[in-house]
Amino acid sequence: METSYPIIIIGGGVAGLACARYLHQAGVVPRVLEASDAVGGRVRTDVLDGFRLDRGFQILLTAYPEARRLLHYDALNLQAFRSGAMIRQDNGFTEMPNPLREPLTVFKALTASVGTLGDKLRLVELMREVNTVARAEDFFRDQDTTTLAYLQNYGWSPQMIATFFEPFFGGVFLENDLITSSNFFRFVFKQFYNGEAVLPAKGMQAIPEQLAAGLPAGTLRLNSPVAALEGQTILLKNGETIRAETVVLATDAATADRLLGASQKRQYNVTTCTYFAANRSPSTKKMLILNPNRLSVVHHLCVPSDVAFGYAPDGQSLISVSTQGLDLADDAKLAADIRLELGKWFGDEVKDWRHLRTYHLPQALVRYEAGSTPESLQLAPGLYRCGDYTAYPSLNAALQTGREVAEMIIGVQQP
């Protein structure tokens, strides 16, 4: 059986849904094919025993220009982390608030035992500097180096880099050595300090669900995995054939490469997220807790239910622990190792934590090193692709490339 449509978008993740929304706003109705049973792609949230488990620790940065452009923040009921971080040091914790967001904490920030006074003044200097860059795309036009080399050249002390930048931005980039492009670091730094890090009250999947809700009925087709793509002909795994005048590949990088028959070998940053249920929160600061010891099984920890109460049932807490770089993980052993480590942090109460689920993400983000360049969004007449892997690894880039592809298609269709 063969059917045909003017525009088919393969993939109902954030990039594909953004593309569909912009097309719809221009009066063009696409058809979206999603392989799984719900929208979201990598931005999914599972509900287990009343807990909301994002598939890997994720946040939305409210300063993202593309998110501000398309998302309805009020409807997402966004709940904010406190700006800054808690640093695990010397069998205790050092609180490092962001005085630019919380002016009354300026003395605490300046006297925190993380870096020198000069290091903290350089943070303010960098904030002022990145605020002079008006547009997101301008960050990526500069000559870049690794984030680590950039930090060293800027003058931060080795202690500041090891205790703050490596655990904090290593957690953002999902790599421990800060080999990620310094241009991307500067872009992300601006987003953190110009806006808030937030969670939707109903989990991160609320973002793609909001995008999908703005599409006409019948636009989205779930449980429709694509087996092969030949030009404008799409073969579904159920044997159905679909023809389209225009095809947009909005899948993850690995799936797009497979459907295109691409031979390039991508490098991915790897992370594992382990969730526990507890009777009470081990920390009520609403901050990320960073561990400078990169050899530990705990790289950063947070309590999502302290930020957004809907993440856990009444009277319980949800603890999220991230571990980077594990190629293979025995879930039970990793959970036991995490409990052992965190018992030193929080005491015997950790023994009562219940392991809920572990998400191992071997292709969490495409590695974005110094010298990385954008990939072409138009591959041939009538064939496009979008997704953060074509630009830089972030929700902002997924939304951005979805919009850019929609604008290309609209431009072709207009007389």
C-alpha cells in the first residue's frame, strides 16, 4: 500500500515538532511520523510509582532564545533551581550561590572556599563580556579552542577549574576533560547567568507535548518506525510505503545517519542517570551538588522533587545521580556503589533509599569539539534534516534547526 503527502517529517522529537509548528503557522500542514509511542525523542519522562523520571537528567534554560520564541512558559508551570551550586569538599559541602541572581549572597559567594577572590571576580568579568554578544549565532563565529584551554588562558586558577568548572560544565557537556568547544561554553555560560535552570512541573516531556498540542489533529502518527528512505520514498517497518514531495529527517543523529547511508563515525558523550526514592530530601538547597572527584561514581546529584513537587508522591523525594563516561553499566552494582559513596555524604539514611531505575545513554550527545562546524540542513532538493547534532548540542539548537528547515521549505513553496 502506498500513500502520498506534500511534507513528511520523520521524528517527533523537539526538532521535528518545532519544524511542524513553524510550517503550520505558515499555513503548511506536514505529517509527522514518530517511531515510539509518544512524542519527545530524547526528551521523555516516565512515570513509575508516582515518580516522574526524565530519561537522563535534563533541564530547560529559560534564557534560550529559541525556547522563548516558541514555548509558552506559563503553561509549562516551570519550577526553578537556585542559581549556583553546592560543591562536595573535605567531607562537607561548600555553597557557591550566584550573586548576580541573588545579590544578598554576594559575601557568601566571595568567601566560599572554591577558587580565589580573583577567580570569582573573573566570573563577573566573563558575565559582562558574554552579555555584549547579542545573538546566539555570533558565539559560534569566533575562533575557538577547548573549554579547558579557554579557562586556563582566561586566568582561572587550577583549583577553580577543578572544583567548579570541571564538575559543573562537565555535567552540562557530559564529558570530564572539557574538550568541548569554548564557543559553546561561552554561549551556555550566558544562558545560565541570564536566565534560570528550570523543570516543567510535569517533567521534561511536557515541552514536546506542548509543541505537539499546537498541531492540527491527524498531523502526528505514533508507532510508525521508518525502515528505509530512498529519495522521497519512505518505507515503514510495517511494510507500508509513503511518498512525499518534501522529507525532513528529524531523528537522532545515529538514526539519520543510518537512513541516509552515511559512513561518518560520530563520537558521542556518554552518561548514566540513576534514580532513587527516599523518605526525605538529603538537601533542600534546590541546587545541583557537584563532585570534583571525577573518579567517583557520583558526578553530580540533585533532588528534582525539591524543585518541582510533581516529580515525587507526597511525602517522598526523588534523587537523581549522574555518572559520566560509563561504557557499560550493571545497574544493580552501580546503584550499590552510588549508595556506598553517598553514605559518606549523607549518613545511614542512604541505606533506605530505593533504587527506581537507571538510564544508560551511550549516545546522549554528539561530541562538540573545538573547530566543529554546522552540518548542512538541506541535503538535496526536497530532502532536509534538523536536530541539535547538526548545530550544537542543546535544546535551543533542536528548536533552532527545526525553525530554519521550516523557513527553507516555506521559502521554496512561496512564489
